[in-house]
Amino acid sequence: MDAVSLTALLAVAALAGWVDAVVGGGGLLLLPALLVVAPGMPVATALGTNKLAAIAGTATAAVTYARRTKLDWWVAGPAAGLAVVTAGLGAALAGVVPGSAYRPVVLGVLVVVAVFVVARPRLGVVAVPLRRTRGRVVAAVVVAGVGVAAYDGLIGPGTGTFLVVAFTVLVGADFVGGSAMAKVANVGTNLGALVVFAGTGHVWWLLGAAMAVCNVAGAALGARMALRRGAGFVRGVLLVVVLALVVKLGHDQWLGW
């Protein structure tokens, strides 16, 4: 890899860390960049190397949120613990299940999310504590720790976005609180997947470590911006990321990119 390509990749890693810290979806940037810069890299290796960078960034963002805002550990903690196992199982199947098998479903869910967020402009702007019932807490833990975590192990991009929406809709968090919980759960999904990819030799450690440094820098900046600018800012970034994911997955589905 030449110096220009490496520099560009590290810059993308920093931007991906920023996006992940605010609302998730950094893999949408970093995974394609990895495959472009290193065209001979197997997809599983790209996923594993991305996880090494991502876990550093999400952990940094989680610590930043935890220090500066009230984090609902009763939801985020169990979701993260469950996600370690489920994401690991998803990663084990990453080379078995073709993207075409689940891409249309994910695309459909993203379209619904986009319409839902646009149609409800007050969603996530302020917290709704009355939604935080025991049943909804359990539902949020299962959706995040099983459903979203399995998706993260299989493919990854958009995981943080799904987590933010899940915590906002199910337990009434505002977008800043939902993003904070999402970062904790995302650490669990990244850890579970990383262990499996590392165990099967699908991590480029030196490249992943360099990307991780840049990802951490971007994540620290992104978390601070989200906390400073509030839920409205996070909502705007969420819509942009969701629409970008729809375009990317739609392109993959029908044009075979």
C-alpha cells in the first residue's frame, strides 16, 4: 500500500469514527475504503480489520458519553453483554450467508426508519421517560443484543444507527441518550465479532491498529460535538446516514457493486 492510499484510508478512519460516535454508520465509509485501497483483501478480513478500528472508536465514544451524560446502564449493559455472544455467532456465519440473503430486508427496514423519523419530527428531540417500562427495557435489550448484534457480526455498516433508533423508540431516550447507550452496546458487538475474526486469522493487525488511532480521534470529537449540539444535531446526522445506507445497499442490491 503506497503512502497516498494509506493516508487516505487513515483519514476515512477518522471520519468514520466521528460518524460512529454521533449516530453510527461509520462502517459505511470504512469498509468500502478498505476494499478499494486493498482490492485483494478478502471480505472477512476487511470486516475483521474494520472491527479492530471500530472497537477502539466506540469504546472512546462510550467513555466520553459516560463521563458527560447520564447513561442508562440497566439497558446498555445487558445489551452489550448479550451482543458479545450474538455478534460472535454472526461473525462465524459471515462467510457462509451471502449478502443477497439479508440485504433486501435491511434495505426495507432502513426505508421504514427514514420515513418514521421524518414523519415524527419530535422523535428523540426530548426524552420520554414514561416509555421506559420493564417490558420495553427487555425488548430493547433483546433487539439490540440479539437482532442488531447478529447483523453487526454478519456485515456491520449501520449497526450504530439501528441501535440509536431502537433505544429511542423502545425506551423513550432522546437521540443523545440513545447514542450514548448505542456506543456501549456497539462495544459489545465489535468485541464479539473481533474475537471470531481474529481467531480465524481475518485481521490485519498493523493496519487495523493505525486505523484505530485515527478512529479514536474522530470518535472523541464526534461524541463531544453530539453532547454539545444536542438531539437536533444527532437527528440530522441520523437522517443523512440512513439515506446514505439506503443508497449504498440499493446500489449493491440492483447494480451489483
